[in-house]
Amino acid sequence: TLKNLIAKGALHRIAVLREDYTAVQRTVPGLNCLVRGADALHLAVAARSDITHFASLDKTQRLAASQWLLGIECVPRV
């Protein structure tokens, strides 16, 4: 379960900060796709975190991630 993965350290929770909402407002208008609000917020949190990979089954979110999260590998590829 999700709780077990967090307890084992396989997953980590990252808090959503006010600055993430500001990043969404600043960044989303420059993207070449219509990413949903919640998906954009996930991208904002990812952008300020030390991630190396971003995984999503949502093709539009992966496309937005490939534009926003430069240098981060999107899985599966766009």
C-alpha cells in the first residue's frame, strides 16, 4: 500500500507551499499544452524538489513536464 511504501522510505511526501501556486500562475501560460490545475501543481512541487525522474500515465502532464522540468527524465517518454 501507499502507507507501506512511505514507511519503508520508497516514497516521500512533499508539502505543497504557497510558492508552488505562484509557480503555476507564472509557468503554465508559457506551456504548449493545456495542463490541468492539479497536474500543474504536481509539476510545481516537482520543479522545486531534487527529483531526477517524473512519472505519469497522463500524456498531457508528461508533455507539460518535459517543457517545465528541463533536465528531468519523464517516464514513460513523451
